[in-house]
Amino acid sequence: MARTKNRGYQQTLAPTYTARLWKMGGYIRLSREDLQKINRGLDDSNSVKNQRDILNDFHFNHAEEFESYTEYVDDGHTGTDTERESFQRLLGDVMSGKINCVVVKDLSRFARNYSDAGSLIDNLFVQMGVRFISLAEGVDSYLNPDSVNSIIVPITNVMNDQYCYQTSKKIRQVFDYKRRNGQYIGSFAPYGYIKDPKDKHQLIVDPEAAEIVKKIYELCLQGMAKLQIVMYLNDHGIPSPTAYRKLKGLPYSPAISDAPMWGNKIITDILRNPIYTGDLVQGRRRVKSYKVHQIEAVPEDEWVRVPDTHEAIITHET
């Protein structure tokens, strides 16, 4: 099949001579937002296939410039986070000299964080003599060094950064609305509950696990210490919450998938969680910002509390 050229981009990057051979690294990133649009059939312009076709066309049409081509793909990663596996591998290959030319479909594929994009392009790439090409914006740091400092690069990066800020803000607003309306937004239902198949934001009692929750409270009221409760449950062969979810084919967190036994923290969390009284308390943790993806604790007076949102397993008096 004959290759097609450009795929909608006006490429004015072809040199009139070849000064050197480059080792090209083509970077492809599919964001979570892109993936959602593709799944809904709204827009596939940023799909991995589309980006790959564009980069392959560029490499094919300028083959005389390149001695090698390596592809780097991050699938479903946010552009504000530089801790992307393939992105980090690309930077490592740049530092080692394996790659000396980075090509992207457009600047938003590279980074949506203005400061990160500017620092990498202006400082690392330029200072190391690494060629940077962004096809959509016509940026080429080798053929046209001024294009890196042109008005379009900082403006585009600011727009990408602002897009991420606005997206993050909208998501936070949606989550806050759901919390205040008593809708459960956790990834996994707490032990003792499952998500209603008809409404994933509504909790319904899981009878089998709920009996264990009641037993834990009963043992606590009898004066048992948490460690004694742990020993009782393990000695009686009662599966831990993670083991139970795996056994029943329910969703569970991979981060704690290696916890088959009951532990002190599990008991503490169950005894302290107001969800078992039928009340929702959410928003106890949050991501610091759309740029810094670290989790931080939220002051208790800012937690969102909504009473009587689902069937209780224990009474408030318990």
C-alpha cells in the first residue's frame, strides 16, 4: 500500500540538504480524555494509530535524514505528569545519546504542563543539541531555531496547560456535586457493601460480608482488643476483605492484593468508618493539584458528610 503524505498537516520541514543523520525518537501519548472520546466515537484524531501514522509518514518522507527510528508510546497518561514510563525512557535515551531528535504530532502530546514543556525544549534539548520537531505547529529546532522561541510555542503550551487546569477543575466540581448529593464515588465499595448494578453511585449491603462486619463490632463490644479480633478472624478461616473480593470475583485494589490475612489496620478502619451506620463521609483525601499528583489529607471540617444515604449495617448507638 502506498504511503500517504502529511495527513492534514502542512509540513514545511523538509531540508534542502542533509547536514547529518539523526536518531529519531517518535513520542506518542494518548490521554484519558482522548481515550474517552474515541470510545464514544467522537474523535479519533489523537488515537495511537493516528499519531503513529503521522510520525511514520514524516519518517518515510524524510528518510534520508534519519539513521534510526525508535517509537515511544504512553497510553492513557495525563500530559501534566512527566512520570510517564515511555516518556522517561525517551529522556533516558536522549541523555545516553541513543536519540538526538524528538518528534511529536503536536505540542500537547509532549506535555500540557507549560513549565515542563518549556524547560525540556528550551534547556535540555537545545543545550544538548537535540533536535525537537512538533509537526502541527511547524516547530523544528534544527532547521528553524527561532521556531522554538516563536510566539506559538509558549502560547500553545500555556493553552495546553490551561486546558488541563480547566479539565481538572470540572472533574473536581463534578465529584464535589456527587459527594454533596450523597452519591458514592469511590473506586471500590467498602467491605460489607457492593455497588448497586443499576447505579454505581449507590451502595447496597453484601449480606455475607455484612455479617462479618457485625461480628467485628460485636467482638469489640465484648471487650476484645483489635489484635485479638484479628487472631479470631484468622483462626476461624474468615477471608480478609481483599481475599473475599478475589474469591467472589469483586473488584479490588491491586495495591493491597497481597493481603490475604486480617490485620490490625483493617479492623481499625472498619471500626472507625461511619459508612456502616448508613452515612457517607467522603472527600477525606485529595490530589494536591492538576500538576502535582500527590495525595494529601483534607482537614476534618472540610469532609463532606451526608446521612442516611444507604442501608446501615450497624446502628449509630453501636
